[in-house]
Amino acid sequence: MIFPTLTCAPPALDSLARMIGNTPLLAIDFQYHGRQRVVYAKCEYLNLTGSIKDRMALHILRRAYESGQLLPGDRIVEATSGNTGISFAALGRALGHPVTIFMPDWMSAERKQLIASYGAEIVPVSHEEGGFLGSIRRAQQMADREPHIFLPHQFSNQANSEAHARTTGPEILLQLEEAGLAPQAFVAGVGTGGTVMGVGRCLRERSSGVRVHPVEPAESPTLSTGHQVGKHRIQGISDEFIPAIVDLTHLDSVISVSDGDSILMAQKLAAQLGLGVGISSGCNFLAAVMAQEALGGDAVVVTVFADDNKKYLTTDLMRPEPVKSDYRSPGLQLTGIRVLPRHCRTCGVAPPH
């Protein structure tokens, strides 16, 4: 579709952009199977609203202004499992747009409260009403019957993955390069798939041999089966279907991680290193360890800590989790953390002399 009306993004968008991206890259030291190892993770909970989704929301809005899809006063309407809704609520309201968020009613109370705190309208959708797919359907129905609606379409909008190809990926390359390193693998849980597709594309443009692994819950292997299977507790990934922007033929093998193991790992990152991350971050860390095992213990493997633990205060993340015999987190000893700092070439600020 061609959108002939071109508009300029409001000046406030550039101000918001200065609070999004250019996050530190953490080097997390640990012992596993008697060997000292390290995994790298982008600290994405330092973005404006506390998650990696700010990058995608900012870029989608910028592109929509440039194409004329989004005009002053239009309502932003999106279906989301949480973090995307928080991002669009905050950015949308800051830019003067009313915002309506459709989301499954079983998402954490903190997610709902945060979206509401930014002045957005929340429409909960039950299992009986279709859950996540029902949320997407109802958002589209609202756009069909009402004028002046902008649908970001995060699951099919190529601006989603483009955001990470233009920001997250280059940041990773620059930060590793400054430490004398180059990535050998990147892993990330798949919600929309924007992170793994965009970062993967960027890293492979530099080196075609980089492995790029999508990650899913072992209890709900949607990517592996092609359809919704089972239930899981890792909010933000495996949302009942394979998103349109995910092309599994351009990715390496899917890595599966148990939700219980992910919870235990996130708890350990907080209790031992002071890294208060969400459940998907625990999942990503364990997936990075698994990818590293396949490549060798010295391999440079990168992932993302997508959000923080404050969005999970009423979930199983804050409760004792039973340990199972096949879990990896109990045998993993965290020993330290180092920070590969933000890079001046990505923030437009001249480095000190």
C-alpha cells in the first residue's frame, strides 16, 4: 500500500529517542561444569519504560509519521501481551495520541497497571474471547469501524525488526569490538520475533557464520510445531502463533528452555548479582549457555535482558520454584559481572579526549 501523505515526526520524538537504546552490554561471569565462562547480555530494562520494546515502538511510530499513516490526534490501537502496550502507551501519550491496548486478561497485574498509569485504555480479552489471537482480531475490528486509528501491527510490521537491525545489532558489534571481541552466536526469545530477526540480520551482514537461535518455552513449543501447544509462564514470548516477521529458514535451530528453569535463573541473577530481570531474561541466559555449549565454552554468545523483575511482583517469579533434575540453573554458579559501556558512536556524543 502507498501512503502519499508525508508528515514529519514531531520534535518530541527525537527527545524520547535520547532515552531509548544505547544500553550497556553486560559480561556475566559464571562457572558451569567446572569451567569458568562468560555470556554477554544487553541491559534492555534501562530503556524509557523498562523494556526492549521501546526500541520497536519508537521506530514504528517514526516510520508511521514519515509515511503519513499516523497523523496528529490519531488513536494508537495495539494487541499486546504487555511490554509493547506499555511502550506504545508511554510514547503515544507523550506524543499526544489517545491509546487503546487489547491484551489477554491473564497477563501480570503490573503490566495492566503500568499501561493504565500512562493514560491508555485497556481492553482485557479472556481465553473464551480468543486470548491473544482474539486481542489482535478485536484491535483490527476497532480500526475497521472507526476512523483515525493507527495499528502498529507489531507482529507483521517490518519496522519492528528494522529497529533492531539499526540499533540493537550495531550497538552489540561496537561494544564487543571495543573489547576486542566478535559475536559467534545470538539468542533471543520470540514474542514478535523482531529482536532475533533484526539483530540476526545485522550480525550476519558483518559475519555470515554467526549463529542466530530463536528461543521458546519447552512447555509451549509454538515455533517447533507451527501452532499453539500447551501453556507456559514466560510472559512476552510464544504468543500462540508464529509471527509473520519470523522467517525460520533464516535462523538456526530453535532452543527450548523450561519456564521453571527460567524462573530459577532469573531469581539467581537477582539474588547473586543484583540484576533484577524478568522471566524471559532468565530464559535467554540459559539459552545462551546452551548455544555456547554447542560452540565451545569460550564462544562469544550474546543475548538480551528484555525487561526487569518489577513487572512480575505478583507472578511465580516471586515464589519458590521446584527444582527438576533436568534443569541447568541449579548447577550454574554466577561469579561476577562486568560492564561493556554505552558507545559514543551510537549516541552522537563525542568521546572524551
